[in-house]
Amino acid sequence: MQKHKETMWDVTVIGGGPAGMMAAARAAELGAKVVVLEKNDAPGKKLLITGGGRCNVTNAELDVRAFLAKFKKNDKFLFSAFSQWSVKETLDFFHARGMPTKVEAENRVFPKSNTAQSVWDVMVRSMKDGGVTVLSRSSVAGFIKKENTIQAVRLMNGKEIRAHSFVLATGGKSRPETGSTGDGFAWLKEIGHTVADSDPALVPVAVKDAWVKKLQGVSMPAVKITLFQNGQKQGASEGKILFTHFGVSGPAILNMSKDIGELLKYGEAVLSLDLFPSLIPEKLDAMLQKTFKKHSNKKFKNSLSALLPSALASAVVERSGISPDIFCHSIPRAERLKLGKLLKDMPMRAERLLGVKKAVVSSGGVALEEVDFKTMRSRLYPNLYLVGDILNIDRPSGGYSLQLCWTTGWVAGNCAGNTMGE
């Protein structure tokens, strides 16, 4: 995009991800002269790959307190920002700009088009409508400050970009190929902010067990996963699971990954799969009896595909200890009960997290006590706004990460746009 001739901006946004684009669009809507500094050749690179390229825009929980409960201890910080702009406002924003949405499992909201491009198009058009200038391939080296005021940002090429206000939206360290390399953390430390080290937060898990890796591409929509160490239960998660060539992914795994990573520092972590979480053992046994009766003249190895994806059914048969060639009518009660236990408790051993290159988001970031969430201003530098993944906030998968970006970005842009020239 064309470079602006002016040297003094009302608002400079560093980072063209979802939070940065929302901040820029809102400030420009209020009449501010806005520039976005983007290190890639175009903004929104990570946005285009989020949600498997479909973009999980938000989570359709319209009650602000219920929504924020998912952020656990951090909800108290977020309430003042979310009381200004939350899920309803986000949905209204996209709907008003011609992007219909749909709600899927676990209240996940996606564009009806099933493509992240639709979300990207809305954000880029919103910036363009406000006259936002985007300077692509503009890598920032750090801040220039005087006392408690940010005066400019210094680019890698030595140029300075001056502004009345600055919005830092550089993200964390997840998916570094999209530009999220944690640069903003270093700049914040340099100017005196407290920054917690960044770790992968929502990330797939590699497992040791060979049988799991044979299931690549198999998914189960509703599985319960219980996490154990030294025989002690350490947590549980329920939802969709996806088997991959390295192990497991999907929302139920991603939401436990931080805990799994912590446990692996101290020893072996075991994930127990309950493939039928909605059935108590007695109900599951009744279902197995009914299945074996219906397929009484079939061999055991061919009977479970009515209940499970065929590759997973084969893995269960292999691990059950029951002869695969026994006919269903000949399976003893004790063996059937043992099979039922396996279906409720199928263990696999975690090996490692896949790291920042595969992480959906990363944890860590600026200390929340150093941010005024009514405005998203830094408490150390009143003309610096901190948004999105730069904040030290863990959250589950399911649209919560993007909603955090939309909310904090809008609040920052709204305040910066309303305080031009202060």
C-alpha cells in the first residue's frame, strides 16, 4: 500500500493481526490518522490460517460473565474491556459488514462461507474505509521514549515513525512463520514493563504409542480425556479429538496442552481416553451386548465399526486382548466387560508438546497489573496501548482468543481515536 507523506500520525499500530486491525479500524472510524506497521507483505497472515483456514471468529456465549469465566483468574481484569465490546458487538460488527456467521459445536462461531478469507476481507475493508495506511515489510526495532511518553518507533531500516499514540499488537510466539516471533515482549522489557516468559499454550501433543499414530486423520466429536501422573488424576477435558501422524490434536487436547507440558517436566504424563463419555459402564455394556447380538455371526474384528471409525475400531480390537477371529456370539461376559473398561479408559503416553511452530496461541506476556483495561493503556506509558496476545492471558480454544483480540483492539482503538493530540 502507498506510503503516507505525513510524518506525525495520530495513532501508530504495530502489528497487523486481528487485534491490530480492529484497533486501526476503530481509531480511523473516529477520524484519527492511522498507520499500521506490518512486518509481513500484508496484514492478517495468521488470521487466514486460524481455525484450519475457516476462522473461529468468536464463541456464541452472549453473557459476558459466563464468557469471561473461561479465562479463570483473569476474568476480573477483562470485565471492564468486555463490558464495552464483547461477543454481541463483534457479531454485529461482522454482520453489518456483510459477513453472515453460523454457530457450530461448543458455540464456536464461523463465517457462513467457511473461509477465513471472509473475515480478512471485512477487516481490511474496514481499515481501507477509514483511510488507514498500511506500511508492509516494516520491521520495528523498538520504541523511542522520553520519560513516560513513547515518542516514536524505530524501524529496522533506521527510520522513525512518530505518533501521538501507539498500539502494540505484535502477538505472542505462536506460529512464528506468520510473524509472531515475540518481538514486542523484548521491547516492553526494554522500557521497563514486566513480561512473563512465553510458552506454547494451545498446542498439539506428540505421543509415544505406535497405535495412535496409525489413526492419522481419524476424529471423534465427543471424547473425554483424563490426565494422570503417577496414577493421580491431574485434570480432564471433553470435546473433539483428532488423531495425527505424531499423536493427537483437536480442542479437547489443545485445552489441556499447557497442563500436559507442565507435568512432562516432572515425569510421565498419561492421557486416558473415554470414547463414550455420555454412557455409564452399565449402559455401555448394554450397547455392546446389543451390538454382539445383532452381529452374532460376525467375527469380533468386524463388529465394532458400527460404533467407532474403522481404524479406531481396529486399534480397540488389537488392544482388547480378545481374539479378533472369535465370533461375537462366543465372546465371554468377562471379556466383554474388559472391553467396556478399555472403551472408557484407553491410555496413551504423552511424549512432548509440538512447540511454538504448531501452537495456536502462546502464554506469557505483559503483567496484567500494568495495563488499564478500561482503555488498554499501559500504566507506565499513557500513550501506549497493549492488546491481544501481548497480554499474559491463558484462554481455551473455541473462539476465545480471537474475541480477546477483537475486544482489546476495539477498546484501544476507541480510546486512542478519542484522545487525538492529547
